[in-house]
Amino acid sequence: MQYSVDPIAIFKHASPVVKLVMLVLTALSFATLAVAFYKTFQFLTVERLGRRFISSYRNTRDKTTLYSQWKPNAFLAPEIELFISFFSRWKRGESLQTLNKTLVAAREECKNRLRRFLTFLATTASAAPFIGLFGTVWGIMDAFFRIGQMKSVGLPVVAPAIAEALIATALGLLAAIPASIAYNYLLSWQKKLMERYIRFAEEWLTELKTMDSLREEEGGHGLHESSHW
């Protein structure tokens, strides 16, 4: 004879507390999948657009043209946003010292943006098993109460409550395992994106210093000529 587990039937006969645990864990499972898909799409966009932009940046000498081409996509990748922001501020006459100071804040903002919702995955991975364990403990307590009320230790009395307890544990693991895998994978990906961002920021600041020196030389040369006349 074959037996099958019917989660819906178990849920219907569960106690209110165990039902609440099941609903919370099910919601966490769906939220974990949503966050994982969203962050994967976000990181893919950042990686592909950032790679294309950096290639275009290194192959384009006229940064004004590059600025015009990539400005509409400024918020799709952190490297593009950094280039657009610093170039426009440099054109307005802000000093490199000021830009260098704001780079720290820009780096932290980029890091926070890429890590957004990863904390949720970490929290789910660590908390979901304990939520499931709470449901398990409650289900076992309920089984003992049923035994005491019916004064029987037969399988029909104990089995439903034990099933509730075990399915709560299973749901806890079902929420925690994907969350843990997604968190570790996305965190590693985020670190790689941040390393690329930092390398580009250093490269861009170095080029800005060169451009700033050329602008000062041209300004000094123009001033010298006007004084000569």
C-alpha cells in the first residue's frame, strides 16, 4: 500500500499556532525566490552594462561624447553613474580634492545599493530553521496534550500532531536552504562587482587628474598670451 503526504490536509487539521508557522515559512520561501530573481537580474544588468561602458570608456578619447552617449543609462550601472556624476562636476569647476573626498561616499552608496535585500536572505537562512523548530516543538506539545485528553497512545491520536510538527521543520528547511545558497552566491557576485567598481574609480580619477592638469596648462597659457598683448 502506498501513502502520500497531503500538506493541505495537514495544514487544515493543524493547530492555529502551527498554521501561523506554516504560513510565515511559506511566505519567506516565496519572498526568498522573489529576492533571488530580482538580485540576479539586477547584477546581470550591472555586469553587462558596466562591462560595455568600461570598454567604451577606454576606447573613446572624447569624454564629452562619451558623457552624452551614456547619460540616459546613468543609473543602470554604478560605473556609469560615477563617470557621469564626476565628469559633470569637474566640468562645473569642482576640484579633484573635493571629488576624491566624495568618492568614499559614492563607494559606500554603491555597496549599499548592491547589498540591498541580501540581509533579508541572510536573516531567512538563519531564522527559518528556528521558526520551523518552534512549530515542531509546538506540534509535539500538542501531541502530548491529545494523549492526555484521550488517554490513549494509539497512532491515530499521535500521528496527526507529529505530522504537523515534522512539516513545520520541513518548511523551515525549505525556506532556509535556498536563502543560504542565494545569499552566498549573490554576496560573492556583489564583491566582484565592487572590485570592478573600485578599479574603475581609481582609473577614472587618474584620468581626471591628467585632464585637470591639461586644463590648467591651457588656462595658464591663455592668460600668458593675454598678458603679452
